[in-house]
Amino acid sequence: MWKKKGTVMSSALALTLLGSLLAGCGGNGNGGDAGNTGNGGDAAANGDNGNKPVTVKILHNWNGSSAGDVDMTPIAEKIKEKTGVTVQFDYTKGSEVEKVNTIFATQDLPDIYTGPAWGGELDGIVKAAKEDQLVDLAPYLDKYPNLAKEIAKENVPPALYDKAIGAFGDKKYLLYQNQPASDQDALDWLYGFYVRKDIAAKIGVDPQSVKTKDDLYNFLKKIKDANLQESGLPVIPLGGFHAGWAVTIGSSMFYGSDYADKGDGTLEHTFMTKQYEDYTLYYRKLISEGLLDPEAFTQTDPIANEKIKQGRIAVLAAHYPAILDASKDYVKAHPGSDYVPVGPLERAGAEADRPADLAIQGNNVTVITKKNKNVEASLKLLDFLASDEGFKLVHYGIEGVDYDMVDGKPVAKQDVFDKFYADTTGKVKKNAGFGIGFESMTGLDRTVTLGGDIWADQDRKAAMDNARKILRPNGISVISAYNPGDVLAKSPQYETLKPAMDQISDVWQQAIFTKSDAAALKVLNELREQMNKSGYADAMKYVNENLKGKEVVKLQMAN
């Protein structure tokens, strides 16, 4: 699963599985014939592979993603058989934003890029499109109905469509994957704070009694004061995964989203508000009192996972699947030490009975760079992956080998399921071809529509269901409103303002490590002044004028 740091749409990362209900590839419904060049055009001019095998290099821009121990997995072999394309994946280790900016700046480009459909990663791809570094896919889409469907206006969140998919007139540079094909396919990753059940019992606190920001602080302090040790080292009250993911989700106790109503119907960036100051000082207090792991913002995933495997993290902030995966070994060796939800915690500006506001959307945008010499072959590959046949191959495996169809639904073979479940490293599953990157490009999410997650073990499913009952007592509400940040990016001042705004996360981290509240506020105010000098006021005026009368995101939880 791919992970995404941050408080908004950080799915990351793990994969949401999406796709279209159209079958077939290349418009012929047969799952993709590598020898079929489609309609019109010279094959060589279009970069078609004809009957020749083609190798395509794909950058999977998700930190923490990886392959198994074999070059060609059975699933990859089957994809090659269907499309004539051999895929070579490259994986990102480190910042996804830095990676996307670097490849286009240095021209060290893959044939195909796939990565996050939000934030600086998306900004980098939109910039590449504006600079004419990507292949315009519009002339090809009539031949590839699965790809056409995944970027149809009705299948893309409106703000994302305006910003990226439909932003270039008749030209279409970006494909969009993992958007739920139906309401039943919408997936909530259950971001939250989770505490080890045995530690909560030791300190005598019911995790569901922790409701407010003061409750959470007192809860963490009580853990620290208990002087617990594991593996001969102190237990850390609160921790996370790589580069601060996702310890900052406590922000939702202080403000509703990245943009706040000033009280007169106009918006301002939350960074400029008193609520942001309170959020910063709260986390500074956690750091200064030893309640939050000081290495949380600089550690790698392997280091974070090692701490969890040693039993050294009492409370973890992330989405639940990542926590279940990381703690699996320790829980197996120490029954009763599984992580359970804390809260649900209060939400700033939200009524107690309000459903969880989630921006459930696709994970990935995929583009073909102009370095690609096999555009048509690449499109055949992507269209096959987005077909029903391709979706089932990537997510369920090979019929008769990995699963059987029973009463019209895929059912995992028990021996294969047991083999995957027994392997705590995940390599056995990767060596079969699962979870190595193909899932990122399987079109609209039809996980439920096409048969569900056949590889989910029952204990895991029960844990997820239990967490959902606790953290989502009023259900969820899928956000469809406009994100002011997408409008800000179109303002005339954006290019001047962006370098300052890009520093917000780093400056916040600097502030929480200062020696006093006054010093922390000074750090924030210095960046605020820089933003004001860079055109912030005029940019927000542009935002407010363009969003007048439109529904705007004012409440949003991490998802």
C-alpha cells in the first residue's frame, strides 16, 4: 500500500482500487490484442509496437512502494501476454514532490509516470503539461474507451477536473485512476489516533473516553508518566511513520480545512489564523514535554517500522491499514497488544452528530512523457489495466491459479491465501505480482463492484469494521465542493506566492521545535509577512471573487 503524508487526502497512501465497467482493451472488448493497431494512422508514426515486444519504463511515484524479488511476476507475464508490453517499474524513495519536479527539470524521464492526484505532485504534472512535456492523449481516446471513461467529466471531482483533466481545452494530458465507480466502492482508510490496547489498560484509560484536545494531551502524559519500557528502551507516547506521516492529523481538532471563513463570508488561508497558532503551540507542547517522537519528522519508514516492531510506540497516527500492517509481527508475538482507535476526537466547527467529511477521490494521475517512443503500446497497456479483465488480473491474480469464480464472484484459493497470510514480509505476495504498482493504473475503482477484496483476512476485516463503528458513528459524507487551493493556483499572484506557501510545512516543523511559544509564533509570523509581501492579499481576493456563490470545502478530515 502506498502512503501519503499530510492531513488532507494523504492516502495515501495505500491504494484505492478503481476502474470502469467497460470491458476489453483497444476498443475491441477482447482484453487487448498486441497486434491490433486500431483505426488509422501509421503504426510507426504513432509509436505502435505492431507485433513486436515492447518494454515500457514506469515511474511509480509513491514513497515506500517497491517490487518483490523477481523481475517478471506471473501477473506481469500475463499482462505481457495480453498487451505485448513488458513493464519495468522504478520506485520513489523520499519526497514524491521532489521526485516529480526533478525528473522534468533534469529530463531523466520515464515512459509513463503515475503518482499522487493532489498537492505538489499534481502541481508538478500540470506544470509539465503546460510546458508541453507530455503526450496529448485526446487523439487516441476514441480507440481506448476505458481510458476515455476514467477522465469523463462525470467521473472526476469538479475541482480536479477544472485544474488538471479539463484545463487544456481540447487537449488531454492526464489520466485519472482510482475514483470510486459507485458509492459502494468508496473506501475510507480510517485515519486517526490508535493506541495499543494493553498500554491503555496498564494506565487505566478507556481509549473511547478521550474526546478533546485536553483529553488527548492528558492521555499521552499519563503514558509518559507510567515510565513504560519495551526492548530496554522507553515507550514513546505518540509516533508516526515516514517524514511526519501522519502525526499532524490532530490539526482537525483546531481547524476544519486549509481555508477558513473570516466571519464575513470571505475566506483566508488557515495558516493566517489564531486557530493555526493554537495548533502549532499544542504540538510544540507535545514535543517539549517528550510526548511526541522528536524523530517523527525525519525518520524513514524502516526506522518507524522497527520502533513499532519493538513495541516502542504507544499511540500511532496514520490510517488503520498501515498500522495493522506495521504492528502485525509484534501483535503476533504479544497477543492483546493490537492497536485500537482513540476517540472519536472533537472536530473544530463540526456538530457532534455530523458525518465524517472525507474527500474520497482517486489516488493517481498517470501521464505519458514525450520521451516515450511507444505511445500506442503504452495506451494499450493502460487501457487493458483499466478494463474489467485487467482490473481482476491485477487485484485478484490469475483465475484457476490464485482464485476461482464461485457463483459469479472471485474467491481466493485457500492455499494461496494461507501462503500470503503466513508471510509477514509481504514479499511472497509481491513476487506473485500483487502490490508492485499495477493497481495504481486500473481505472475507476470497482473493488466492491467486481467482487470485493478477496485477500483480506477475517481478523483484519473485523478490526476495520470495529474501528469504523467507533470513528464513524454518524457515517461518512463524500466531499464534492470546491477546494479554494485549486482556485488559488490559478491566480495571477500564484507563481510569486507559491515559494512562500511551499514553506508552510517546514516552517511549522521549525516552530514546534523552538524553545518557547513566543519563538514559535515569531517563526510563523515571519513566513506570514513573506506571504503578504508576495501577493497573498490579492491572491485571496481572486479566490473569493471566483468562489462567490459556490460550495466551498470548510470541513474536511484526513483520508
